[in-house]
Amino acid sequence: MDLRLLRCLLDGLGGGGSGDEAAGRRAAFLLRVSIRYCALCPGSPGPVSDLRSLIAWAPRRVLHPTLIRRIVSGGQTGADRGGLDAAIALGIPIGGWCPSGRRAEDGVIPAPYAAHLRETADSSWSTRTRLNIRDSDATLICSSSIRLSGGSALTWALAARLMRPRKHLVLLASDFVREVDGARTWLAENRVAVLNVAGPRESKEPGVEVATRDAVMSIIGRSPRG
């Protein structure tokens, strides 16, 4: 189905009733179309791009209400920065702990992130991982791989040890729409206000930074700032 036709159909659903009712009908229709669109074109970059365009155009507040008030991470390349980028794009405050010296695999954490991060007393990766889990309501680990390893596996284990809600979002899941819906439900059920976003660094999973940013934005779905 052509993207322009989908938009015309959504516009047609806007007539009648209050603004919220019209937006609700458009949102419900969009969700049904999105699921069918993904099912018909799995793994195709063209349809995925069109779908993102359609979702960006739709009324995000109605689609994905959220209680998120802050997103934190350790500022590492990859999933950490993807979570922070999503927050910045959506106008959500960012924060978190990072290793002493603002250490990251690409050198020093860039200023736009580092200005909002607190340095730990040492340069250990595990220290900032533990503190970010401790100081947040829940931890979302984003990765392309189904099996967690390295720092991501440590994050999963520490969240369990600290008895904090945790969830693994598989970015390349065959039914990604269900993954996103599951993450949204998980956030609501745990009434998460401060979300810790973690996952592999960019060198381990190239592209995970952008993929995490897009996923978190889809889950939270607040209207972008500006």
C-alpha cells in the first residue's frame, strides 16, 4: 500500500467526534496497518523506512503514553548512547553514572552526554553499571543478539541481584512490533519513571546505537521536542 494512501485513510478517520476520539481512531488504525505492513515485508529496508515515516507522522502521545521522566545510561558507545539520544530527541532529561575520567571505548565520552553524567570514584565499567541500575526504576537492555554476553550479561545479573525490574529487547526480533508492545506494557506495569538503558557497545554490535535510539523512541512515543 502506498504511504500517501495510508495517510489519506488516516486523515479520513479524523472526522467526527472530539479531537481525542479522532486521534484514537487514527492511532488504532495505524497500529493494525503497522502490524500487517511489517508482516508482509519482513527485513526489507524500504518498508521499514516507510513505516518509521508513518509512525513519526502519527499522533505519538495517543499511540504510546508513558510515565518516563528521565533516561540514564553509562555513556558508552552503542546502546548506552542510543538511549540518551532518544531522550534528547524527545525532550526527556538524561543522566547516569560513568567511569572516572568519563572513559569510553572511543576515548572520552562526548560533552553533550558527559555534561549530564556523574563520574564514579573509579574507572571500572562494573561500578557505573551497578550504580545506574541502583538509581533507576528499571533497566532495559537493547541488543541485536538473543543471547546476552559481556557487559550486557553483567547488567542482567546485577539487576537481578539488586531486585530491579529488567527486560531484554531484541532489536532484530522477527516480531519486533510485539517486542515493542511488550516493553511498553512492562514499563507501565512497573510504573517506571527513571529508565536505565544498556546494551552492547558499538564495536560489538555495529548499528546498535541507532537501532536502540529508534526502539526507545517507539516504545516511549512522546512527541519530539520542538
